[in-house]
Amino acid sequence: MARRFSRSFTQQEPLSEAAIEAAVAVLRHGRLHRYNLTEGEAGEVALLEEAFAAFTGARFALAVASGGYALATALRALQVAPGEPVLTNAFTLAPVPGAIASLGARPVLAEVTPDLVIDLGHLEARIAGTGARVLLLSHMRGHICDMDRLMAICDGAGVAVIEDCAHTMGAAWNGVASGRHGAMACYSTQTYKHLNSGEGGLLISDDPELMARAILLSGSYMMYPRHRAAPGPEHFEGLLAELPNVSGRMDALRAAILRPQLTELPDRVARWAELYRALEAGLRGCPGIALIERPAAERFVGSSFQFRLPGWPPERIADFLGRTAARGVELKWFGAERPQGFTSRYVHWGYAASEPLPQTDRVLAGLIDLRLPLTFSPADCHEIAAIVVEEIVADRA
Ligand SMILES: *Cc1c(COP(=O)(O)O)cnc(C)c1O
């Protein structure tokens, strides 16, 4: 009998006792709204913002209701207008073009390379062809492009960069934390990301005007002086009448369970690296597979793993996925005709109508993706790799 893998690809670790205690304390006092504070109390949300600003090295931070909300808020803070073209990469998750579409703006997609990062040559052509002034750059599945070159291109063309760091919280390029290159950066604390509060998002920036805009947009009323990792009141006064309240605050309960997790993040990053390298070692050398080589300048978080099956016809991939699934190994495929689970690709986003992107089509047609929850051990990763290799070898027999 062939071995079967029996663990769940979607089971997260339980929250630590420190997080549970912090949550219970909030439940006991009942002040769950971020601005519901007693005399002298900073509040969990403001403390989380302060801790996250310190963690990333940013001047300012704002906690919000979701990662997608953070993306739309960053676009609004940059005053993206309806109909305006906004650049993004074609390989990303649906909430990214969704955030652009939520403002009535127009997503303009740039090709992805076989290494799963934005194609910088195509980006330059897109900037020249559309005159776009904003790039929403998604570090999809944690793959970071050459950020030095990207920033040189965007700075040279006057294009503001918003970084989508949903998969790069804790990562870095050339020693600079992911999210510290662009004008603003957005993070998600949704269950499948690097910190888990069920739903939630964070936004950072060094720019006082952009952050004052984001805070007012999030629904701060006249409470903005209660923020700590925020610009001074003089940055808000002139904006009060101008900005709509697009309510999307974070609450004290979620902030309470996130704060201890932020302390745990470096340890998580180290454990993810172990899992990633174990799986990679098990797959290396397998015929028919193309691994994604990680550049030396990239410090990545191995919370998911991708490999390609270049040139495989779709029926052959579908058959392989059926056989691995039957052995308990849940692989996702970006080339499926219809979107499945969380996995969709640009041709499925009717609201982001794009001209064909042949290079992206080629890459995504053979792209396989799997999650590496921290409930897995390196031995689990060896077992997953062994099953994948066996089924690929069986296919070629
Ligand atoms: C999850 C995710 C988002 C959105 O985050 P939510 O908190 O789920 O709204 C944005 N971009 C990418 C790449 C993501 O994976």
C-alpha cells in the first residue's frame, strides 16, 4: 500500500497562552472598541500599532479590519481617482485587483516571470503605455523582485509604490524589511498569513500626510489624537472636511491576540525556513519539476511552497493532482480552468479585463502551490516531498 499523508494543510497552531490571556483580559473589561479607553489607557490597538511600527522600522502604523481594506485605504490615501489606471502584477490574489476595482479604478496587469515576480521590463512598458502613477506591488506567495531595480524604475517615472506584504511580513530584500521600499505597505493578519487574528490588516508609512489620510479614512472621527504611531494633529486639521469615513477599524480583541504573536514572529520565520528547506531538498533533482530558486538578496518567509511543471499538458497535471490528493497531499494549481478554493488567476477577474499575458499564461499553466502550516514538522515535509516525487515518477513510467 502506498503511504498516505494524514495531516491537515489548513490547521494552524493554537494561540499562545499569552495571547489567550490578553484576549480574556479584554473580554473581562468589555472595552472592545479601540477608542473606548479609560483615563491614561493607551488601548490594545494603539499599542499594537506602536509595536508594529517598531518591528518594521516605519514611522507610522495603522491597524484595520483586513488586508484588503488596508490596500484600498492606501489607494484612497494616494487619491486614486475613478477610471485611473493602477499597475499591479498579474500573479496575485483576487483582493489585490479587487481593491483597485473597489475605487472604480482600472487594474493594469504586468507579466510575471518564471521566478514568480513582476517582470520589470514589462512593468516599464506598462508605465510608458498607460501613464499610470501608482503601482500596487504584490509580493505574491512571498517572492520578492529586485526591489532596488523596481524602485529605480518607479522613482524615475514618478510612480508611487504601495507594497502588498500579505506574504512577506518578516521578510526582507538586501537587508531592508519588506514594506519599507514603497510609500505605503499593507499586511494581512487573516488566519492563513503570518499572524493570526481571524481577520485583520496593518498599514505602515513614513509619510505623515498619507498616514493622516489613512487614519481619517479608517473611521477615526475626532479621536485621532489617541493614536500613538501616528503623525501629529497638525497633519489632520486641513484634511478633516476632505476625507470620507470609510469605516474599517480594528478592535481591541484582535489587537490583544496579535501583540504577543508579533513577538513570536522571528521564531515562526525560522521554523518556516526549516520546513521550506526540507520540502525543497526532497523535491530537488526530481525530473519534470522546476523549483523556484530564491535570490541571495531575498530573506523570505517559507509559509508556502511553489514549483512548476513546465510544458505539462493540463490533463496530465490534473491526473497527477488527483493521485497526490488521493494520498493526502493537497496541492493547488493556478492553471485550472475554473477557480478553486482561494486560487484564481487573472483571466477569472472579469472586472479587471486585461489583454492576454502570454508569459503569465505559460507560467501559471504549470504552477503548483502548497501551504506549509507550522503544525507540520520537517519530517512531514520529507513525507510530502516523497509522495510528490513518487507520483511524478509513476506518471513517467
Ligand atoms: C490574503 C491576501 C490579501 C488580503 O488580505 P485579507 O486580510 O484576506 O483581506 C491581499 N493580498 C494577498 C497576496 C493575500 O494573500
